[in-house]
Amino acid sequence: MAAYPKPDAGTLQALRDSANRLRVQSIRATCACSSGHPTSCCSAAEIVSVLFFRTMRYKPADPRHPDNDRFVLSKGHAAPVLYAAWAELGDISQSDLLSLRKIHCNLEGHPTPRLSFVDVATGSLGQGLGAACGMAYTGKYFDRASYRVFCLVGDGESSEGSVWEALAFASHYGLDNLVAVFDVNRLGQSGSTPLEHCTDVYQSRCEAFGWNTYLVDGHDVEALCQVFWQAAQVKNKPTAVIAKTFKGRGIPNIEDAENWHGKPMPKERADAIIKLIESQIQTNRNLIPQAPVEDSPQINITNIKMTSLPAYKVGDKIATEKACGLALARLGHINDRVVVLDGDTKNSTFSEIFKKEHPERFIECFIAEQNMVSVAVGCTTRGRTIAFASTLAAFLTRAFDQIRMGAISQTNINLIGSHCGVCVGEDGPSQMALEDIAMFRSIPNCTIFYPSDAIATEHAVFLAANTRGMCFIRTSQPETAVIYNSQEMFQIGQAKVVRQGVNDKVTVIGAGVTLHEALRAAADLSQEGISIRVIDPFTIKPLDTDTIISNAKATGGRIITVEDHYREGGIGEAICAAVSREPAILIRHLAVSGVPQSGTPSQLLDMFGISARHIIAAVKRTLMN
């Protein structure tokens, strides 16, 4: 092992001085806006100073350069210390710092990618380390590059289970390019953290998870320099640095005191506090970060096209979740930056097809859906991959916070949820996604695909790969017939009128299995001389409002929606909102009511009023009225 390059006395003093300047800037910024978390910034000042001005390699003038080391501030409430570091580097002006949390300023209360030096939004605690895992996995296994990833974790947030999911993931995959720094300052928001300053317990827990671990005085810049250098020498293990610190470090009567979380310094005391900290600064020396090793590959993840038409014929029977697995594998052959993550459901979701054909780009995240979503977000930062994360749609609901934070992070991840609705059958209600459309409809800039056959599913996968923002693809377990020919083209926000005639009396809108129930109902009704129009929305968000309204008007203003989802927040409510300004349109809504139970798919579709029989009855009632 190479000898440790100990910094000279002048460099160490410059690091101490930088840390104190970070404290001063954090106090000034939070005072100016009368809100924020200066005490949390003060505990981390030396850690941030050593990382940014000694350890990390990056280009300050190009924060998103692919070869730069990455930094994730998981304890996002300490945002002012991050902003202060970039002010030291010249990327942020003093006037911007003093505009912290103001409506016209991108220096928000917690960091978001509106800032060029922020890769993922943080602030909902417990998520930064999972995203850092995704960045580190990408660096080690996809880019095979030299950049490293550093994540600053708060001791309070380490009570979150998602932190320990991330610790298990990083160890399992030997992410030796990842360093997690635990800022153990003893105090949470409303009182002491569970372990307070028992850093040896943090150490034993991290070691039990398979991490290389160091204990360090988090205010000793020389000790921090040494452990970060040692971490870089370790192979096949991630490193945890357990740093004992004090909240409000350097502030008399506030350091290590309770009830100062999220409170700026009183304005009448701020000047004296700042003068005291400034009196300890001995130099004005600015340390220049080392340049990164530029060895990331050049990649292209745009404008991915099908090289041939889907290979299905009308009448073929295949579940859309299997068609999705086949489409992912095909997409992987077209672009080598397509990656698939799975939550130990690959033999149910058919993502195992992708694994078989592209094993080096398949990430098994095991039964840890929150971490899976965070890892996917990390994988897609700086445009390094096209990530699809796949599991049963019901299990994505436990990752809703990671999903909503992904939207704030402006992520381009694609989520695939299988086994939707009561058509899951005998497995029972715990496996049935009946809330997922409502969940994803509430996410800004999220595209929701609900394909009804294998052709539509393959197009959904390719469209998602090319779409900015989050995408959700909802797939079903039962085998259903292919209804579109291979030449059919699909677009986001464009519905398909799959059955129509000049004498249609009602427009029925279904998706997935209920579209097939609607087509069965249409065939049976035609035997009775009743003609109905059937629409496949393809995307639930954005919805093709124009097609829905024009066809509703052509059928006397009568719409019936039928969906394998709870009534609240689903397709019916989306369509009600879309036509709300059309007073002549009447909507009847068929959806799952109440908690389902085990049974066969056909029994459950009938029991909960969304089978062809119930659609026929609804059509007749609508015409009678």
C-alpha cells in the first residue's frame, strides 16, 4: 500500500479555515431568511471542507461532468453548508447565499437538481444513501470509471429502514467506490437520537452489514483527511466513516444544546457569533480541488428506435407482463445503457428474460423496494443509464416517498408494476395493485402507460425509454389476445378507438383486462342489436381528452368507464376531470369497490362488477335512462 500523503500544516489550517467560513456563511444565510438549520451545518463543516477541498476530484466549473466525484447530501436540511462550499468555489455569489429560501432563488431549503451541483433532491430523510448506491454501482459496473461517490448521512435519519436497505445493497455488491459519512452529532429534531454519541454501536452495526468502517473525530481535519485516503485504498467493500460531531459546533451556549434544530441564530446574537468564529480564521487561502481522472465512456441514450416491428399476430395470447419482459430484453440489445432493476420478483414479472440476455446490466435489489427506487434514481443521474425498475405494482406503494422525491429530482426512471388489479386472482388482495394509478397520477411529470396487449406493451417500453420524466408501465397477469396488428403505431397521449360503428349508442373505455371485457360485451350486445364504441386510452396520463370527448359526443354523450382499480383516483376519475366542462356528457363508472379476496380472476372480475356481464348491464341501464 502506498504511504499516506499527509497534508502539510498550511493545508490543514486552510481546511480548518474553510470549515469556519462554511459555518459563517451558513449562519448568515439562515439569518437572512429567518429560517433554516445552521446548527446542522455547523456539525458537518469540517467534513464538507475536507471532502470538497482535499478529497474529492472534480471540475468546479463543470459540476455535472461525468468524471467528477459525486456528493450526496442525504441530510438535506444542512443545505446551506453545501451552498457555502460552492460559494467558496466561486459558483454561488454572496447575494445568492443571502437569498436562501427566497422565491426567486434556486438555493432552496433542501437541495434540488435546479442547481447544477445537485444530482438528486434530498430532504425527506433516509434516501440519499440509496441514490448514492445507484451512482456507485453505475460507476463500478457500467462506466467502469474512477469517480467515487460520497454521501453525508445524518445520525437521526439512520433510524430510517431505507438507510439499512442501502447499507445491505452496497455491501452485497462490493461498492468500494462509495463512502458514507455518518454525521453523529447526537441530536435529532425534537430530542436526542437513539444512540446519541455511541459511535462504537454505529461502527459495529456498519461492520455487521459488511462495511469497512472508521471512527473519527468529525471536527479534526487531519483525521478526516487520513480516513478518506484510507477508504480509497480499500477494495471490494464500501466504507463508512463514523464521525463524532457536535450540533451547533463553535456557537457558545448552543453547541450540543437541545431545541436548536431548524432555528436560525437570533439576529441580536448573530454578529457576535460570526465575529467569534471569524477570529479563529488564520488564512484566506483557497484550496483548489484535484482534477478528476477522465475515463468515463462516451454514451448515447437518446432517440432509441425499434429496429423491427413487434413479432406478434392478432389473436396470439400473451400476458402484458410477459410481453414487457420480452420488450425489455429486446430494448437491451438496441442500447447497451439500458439497465433493469428487480425486487426479487423476476420470475413473476418476467424481468428474468432481460437478466438471461443481459446479465451484466441486471441489478437484483432483493425485497427492498424503497432502496430499489432510490438506486434506480442514482443510476440515471447525469444521463448515464436508461433504468427500468420492476416489481409487483402493489409493492411500489411502499416506495411512494422515494417516487415523489424522484419527481423532485427530475429523474427519468421507468417503473414497471405487474400483477395489477383483482385479476391477480388466488393470491389475494395483498398482491393486487388497486391504488397504483391514483398514486402515479399524483406525481408531477409522470407518464402512465396502461397497455392492453403485447403490441401496445412493446411500444410502451420503447416510448418510456425515450421519455423525459418518470414513467410507470402497468401490466397484467392474465393472458389476453393481441388486438393490434404489428404495424400499429402508438404515441403518448393518443387513445385508440378499437371498435366503432355508425350506430354506436355508448362509448365504453377500458384498459388492460377490462378492455378485453369491454370487447366481449360489445360482441354480445351486437347480437341484441345494440352497438357500442370501445376506446383503449393507452396512456392514463396524459389522457387523450379530445378523442374521448369527440367519441362521447358521437354516442349521445354517454360514457362508461371500467377499470381493475379502486374507484378513487383511477381511470374513471381521470376521465371525469377531463370532460368536466362538457355538460352534455354523462359518465357511469365501473370500478373495484371494497377490499377483494382470493378467487379466480374471472370470479373476481364478476364479483366486483367489472366483467363483460356488468358492462352489458351498465350499457342497458344507461340507454334506459
